[in-house]
Amino acid sequence: MWLDDKYVTKLDDNMNIVLDSFNNKCYLLNNDELVGDYFPQERSDDSHVDCNSVSFILAITYKCNFRCTYCYQQHDVSLDRRLISEENLEKILAIISDYMELNPDKNVDIGLFGGEPLLPENEKAFDRVLLFCKEKRIPLHITTNGFYLRRFLKKLIINRKFISSINPTIDSTELNYLTRCSLDKSQNCSESTKELIDCIKILISYGVKVNLATNIDRLNYDKIWDMKNDLESLDLLTNPNFVWSLGRVDDRLFETGYPHILKESELIGEIMKHKLPDNMHIAFLKTTNNLVRKLGIITNQLEKKGKNNYCWNSSKEDMAFYVDNNLKTYRCTYTVGRPKYNIFDFSLDNLLKYEVQDKTSDSYKECMGCKIGGFCGGGCQLSHKVNFEKCCEYEKENFEYFIDNIFIPEVRRKYAQFC
């Protein structure tokens, strides 16, 4: 039947919602109209254009001074926490330099990642990367927990012309200590939060862009708006150099057993209760992204991806490579530091011949005929490989929660405006 690959649910006793996930279409049909061929049989063919920007994100160490309760990376006991050797760092920078010469049309940027890149013992490696960026006149962005930010503050300000963003994390201005656990018991996380905010204010006053990340779970989701008020009172949410990004705690490999994870759709339900400031973004929409955009309830999603992909890593919309202390290369943030997920050993030859795979639900035989395959895109590739049934069940639960608690009420509200 023509409805085999469409998701059908009731709006009310007389009206039906028909969702065509592969073409991102929504139709309202009454009971009498729910016959016949109203839809094209062909699935839409999204054309993906290779991104002209390439990011090389260097995990110069996997060592971290924190063990945040939900951290999927630091949960891994086999993680190689040694600082990158000078030899390997020079190899990486030489390969990037050669790549730039061969691809002068590409916009290249460098990132620092970890572990924690701004540990005191990493300063020499940090200086070398910063010098490379200055020599090549390319931007540097830094993902950090922010604890040692003050130590690097002067260098960041002096070299701000080459710093595209500093990306620290505060999970709650009130309850940060619940998730961000320092390994050094003498370090007070509450005090470090106050110092981090002071550093953020100094950086943005000098024109350095700060993208503050907050990871949301059941422990702090109801504190989002208290934190928003705190950031507003500090005049941060009106500063053009400041961005606040809300993420969602996840367990892609089903290994941490973290008990406080919110569904994507549950978090959307919380966020849509409030109007978001222009520089407050979300960075977690996957399965429900298309429908959220169609409804217009949340439009400031940061992540880029193709319409039928699950995430940026499964699409050609974003080109990023994570390179670590052992010259292993990764595409997905969740795989960094796990050698079995290495896509290639970092070399110019491997880099030039690598082609990003465009993954959708059509890439998996298990997903054939699924009515919501166009929305979930086959789900997270990692979760899919670890436990497909669990991955699929989660995406269905998340989707159905969204339909019942967000989509149908919103469609009813909009439908009522025209009746």
C-alpha cells in the first residue's frame, strides 16, 4: 500500500496526521480522504555538497583533571593519557601544512581537544600549536573544562586575532559539583565555576568569542532557566562575543550506565516553554530535528547535517578530523581515544583519499521499510553497531514521545487557528 512507508496517527476522531519522513512532509487528511495515492513514491534525493571548510582537532592528551559523572571518554579505563610527543605533534602539523598547500581553496582551522588541553603540563604543546596557527594565519578553537583557563588567559588575549572561540563547560551555575568532579579533592568546583565566569567576562571584553556549553540531564534540566537568569544578570546573553549552547548527556556505546539521561524529545519539551535569546543555541537535535524545524518551535540548532542523516558525522555537511597523541584519526566525537574506531592513521596520503560516507537509514538492511527511517537516519552509527535493537527501540520511543507530547498538540493549536 502507498501508506506502507508513512507514519499515520490520529489528530482527533475525524482527522489524521500522515508523516512522510523521507520527504519531510506532513499531511492532514480526514477519514474519507485516507484513501488513494496522495504522495509521490520516490524518496527525495538530497544533494550533498562537500564542505569547503576542514577542521583538524588535536587531542594532544587524554589526561583530564576532572572525571565528570557522565563523561563517556574518561569512563574508558584503557585511555592513553600521555601527552603527545614533540615528534608526533610536528608530524601532524607538517601534514596539515602539506594538505593546505595542495588545497588552497579549503578553509582550514585547528582545534584543541582532550582530555583537557589546557593542563599546565600541556603549555609547551599549546604554544607550538598556537605558533603554527599564527604562521599559517588560520583560526584556533579550544574545548576546555575551563579550570586552568586563567593560566592561559594572557596568551589567549594577546593572540586573540587567531582564536576563533574558547569552548568551556558549566553544567549549572548552582549545581556544577553534581556532575563536574575534580580528581584533586582540594579543588572546589563551586569556586572554579565563579573563576571560570570571571575569565569568560575578561575574554569577551577583549573580543574573544566564548561558546559556553551546558550538558543537560535529569539532574540539572530544571535549572536551565536559573542559569539563564544568572547569565543575563552578568550581561553575558546580550554580548555579541558570547554564545550559550545546550547539549544533552548521552551514552552512545551503552557502556556508562549513566542513569540520568533525558530523551531528546523530553528536553525539547522543556526548552520550548521559553523563548530563547538569539545567542542561546541547542546542539542535540537528531531524530526530531526535521519536525522541530517544520513546526518552527526551535530554530537555533547549531549542528549541520543532511535532511535524512542522524548527525553531522553521518553526512557530508561537516568535515572534521580528530587526531590524537598516537596519530590515530577519528570522525565522531564519541569515538575519540578508542583505537578500534580509528578511521585511518594520520598521513597525507590517507587524508587525501578518504571519502566521507553519507549514511542514512537506506544504508542499513535492518531499517528497510521503517516508517520513521527518514527522521532517525538509521540512528547513531555507534549505537546501531553495538546494539541495533536497543538503538532502534530508543529512537522509536523518543519519536513517539515527541509525536504524542509535542507534535500533535502543536499541530492541533495551529490547525485550530484555521478552523
